[in-house]
Amino acid sequence: MRKRVIVVGGGAAGLMAAGRAAECGACVITLEKENSPSLKLLQTGNGRCNLSNLASAQELTQHLGPQGRFMRNAFVQMASPELRALLARLGIQTVSDELGRVYPASGRAQDVRDALVRYATGRGAELRTCAEVVGLRIDASRVQAVQLRSGEVLTADAVILATGGRAWTRCQAESSGYALAAMAGHTQTPLAPGLVPLVVREAWVAQLEGISLESVTLRAALSDGHSLEQNGALVFTRDGISGPAALNLSNRLALGLRGGPLGMTIDLLPNHTREQIMHGIFVSQTNNKLSDATNNLQALLPRRLCQQLEALLQPEMPGQHLSRHQCERVISLIKGLSLTVVRTRSFREAMVTVGGVACEGIEPRSMASRLCGGLYLVGELLDLAGDTGGFNLQIAFSSGWVAGSAAVVA
Ligand SMILES: Cc1cc2nc3c(=O)[nH]c(=O)nc-3n(C[C@H](O)[C@H](O)[C@H](O)COP(=O)(O)OP(=O)(O)OC[C@H]3O[C@@H](n4cnc5c(N)ncnc54)[C@H](O)[C@@H]3O)c2cc1C
């Protein structure tokens, strides 16, 4: 008899799981609480959908933080070559850029969403919208059915929880998947906004709003004495910093910030040595004017940023000419502009959720629950958060694929 599989959540992970389970011969129903599936997918990559990354399975895990190894087996089963081949069969050609990021050739996230819906429904899966699951019926440590908010109860041989995380609450109401997982005995690590701008104490950053730098190195000091380093592009915002370097760092700082503000430095010119900068901005070892140095610096950094650096240095360098020591101090500021991170922006603006259902309770080859028979957990619901660059959708697709395959044979 055909297995009856219920997928809870019609996002990237859920549609992939539904398509795969249907392809493998199951009778599949996908239940999505919103009136349209995968609303978040439409927002990804600024509407272009950075759906994967060319990195190998091993490299992919290195972009997922401390739990990354959990996904290794799933990535071996499906990484970007397999995903791109599947999308090609569904009529979606993909392209990659110099950073290995993979996008649909059309540049439209909607095409990816529509292809995933076709993948699921074209293989016979039923897709129901406005269908929120509020409970699991579990008997003898095995899931038997799901209960909808309408009161309807649907029986199942297997249930795949693909309810996403707490991030980006502006486009859909918060996921109730954590409560569903808890009903099956799963524990959860603390949740925090991830891939989210950092808010700093220094009010003067507002003067820099909109300035972007192609390459900086951020260094943050954690309260336990460890430090974190992140390279990449940066954008100053009205209250702090954003851009890939800051967003990636936010995944690692999210929980550390609960202990209070954290010190951070920005190396504004990581590809220049101190000596190179010294030669570039000072005419001699001594007797330089601060204003001349910051003018010269405009060859390397945006004018507004140079003016702000001058404003920061002016009070401690009131004299006409700079001493050797003061020249060194100017370079130190360029190589280590200090900021104090007080918090991240909220879940409303976060792209992913840091923390989630603890991976220890899940079998990594199949995404099956170790605690409740017939239950599978996938996607952002899990305690996994990737860097920017297509890693988060790859988590969703790979885990969904693995669970969809396994739910049919278990
Ligand atoms: C603005 C933005 C841009 C992003 N860009 C990228 C990018 O370019 N590349 C990348 O890799 N990642 C990106 N991400 C992250 C990526 O979108 C997510 O990691 C991914 O969508 C997670 O997939 P998911 O299926 O696990 O969860 P979701 O996509 O959130 O899907 C979960 C679904 O479950 C439904 N649901 C929840 N609870 C229930 C319930 N009880 N009953 C029924 N349905 C329920 C939700 O309505 C939702 O449709 C971006 C995120 C944001 C917010």
C-alpha cells in the first residue's frame, strides 16, 4: 500500500520534501498555513534567489556554524550539482557567479518557487493552503496524525515538519513548528535573529549611513576571551553595520550578545599593510597634517568615511603637525576602527534563525526523529544557520530531499 506522507509547511524544505516523497511513490499532502506557499522564497536574494552554492559537501558544512557537520550526509546526497540537475529537469536553468553563488538564469525567485510547486503537484502531491497544523497525535512513540486549526484531523504514516524558523516575521506569522517538535519530545536551543544587521553604541555611524566597502575584516571579542573574525563587504547603516561581513558575523554573535555589549574592530583596509598606508597618506615620518593625511586617504576610502575618521582623531591631535606616534595612531584607527555592538536588529529583519530544534534528536542520514517514529524534521526549524551565499536554501533543499526519500521507505 502507498505510504501516506504529510508535509507541514510549504516552504523551500517542505516543497522539496513533498516533491521527493511523491516522486518516490507516496501519497503526499502538503499543509501550508499561509494563503500561498513559500512566501519567503520569493524574497530571497533580493528577489533573485541565491538558491545554492558551488561548494563541495565538506565546504558547505563549514559555512553552517558549530552544527555544520550534522548536514554532511545530506549534502553528500544532494548538493548543488544534484539540485541544479533537478531544477533543470523542471525547466529552470541556473548560473553561478565568481563567489560560487547559484541563481536561476532568469534572475527570478518566483520561477524557482513555481518549479518547486510543479515538482510536488506534478508528481501527485496535494498542496493545501490556509491549512495550519496545530497539533500532532502521537501514540506509542509514533506519530499517527496531524490536527489542523480547523479541527480536521489527518492520519499519516509519516509527518515531515518543515515549518521554518522565526526570522523575517514581516512576511509571514511566526512558525509554530517549535511547539509541534516539542510535542514529540524534541528540545530546542535558544533562538536568536541571524543574518541580521548589527546595532552599535557609537552614534557617529549615522554619519556614514549608506557607505559600502568591498572588503573589510571584522574582529569581535567574545566575553569568554575568544575572538571571531569575518572578511567581506560591509555597509554602514543608520545605527550600525550590515552587508555580508556583518550579517555572517551576526550568526556567531547572536547568542554571545545576551551577555552584554561586545567590542569589535573594523580593519578598513585589510589588503594594505600599515607600511603601505603610511606611505600612501603621509608625506614624511613626522610633521604631517591630519587634514592632509585624511585627504590623501580618499584615494583608498570613501570621502565621508575619511572625514569621519578625521573628526574622531581631531580631539586627540589638536596640534598643527602630527608626531610619529600620532601618525601610527591614525594607521591604527584605519586598521582597527573600534565599535561596540550592543545588539542585533530583531527577528523582523533577520534572514535566518540562529538556534532551533536540537540536531542531537535527529538522525542525519534521513532527518528522522530519534524520539518519535514516523516524524521527520527539516530546514530552518533545525539548529542550523548558514552564512550568506546560498547556504541556507541548500540546507532546506538537502534536508527536505533526504526526508522526502526516507519517509517513503521507513
Ligand atoms: C529576505 C530574505 C532573503 C533570503 N535570501 C536567501 C538567499 O538568497 N539564499 C539562501 O540560501 N537563503 C536565503 N534566505 C533564507 C532562506 O529563505 C530560508 O533559510 C529558507 O526559506 C528556509 O526554508 P524552510 O522551508 O525551512 O522555511 P520557510 O521558507 O520559512 O517555510 C516554512 C513554511 O512553513 C509554513 N508553516 C509554518 N508553521 C506552519 C504550520 N503550523 N502549519 C502549516 N504551515 C506552517 C510557513 O508559512 C512557511 O511557508 C533569505 C531569507 C530572507 C528572509
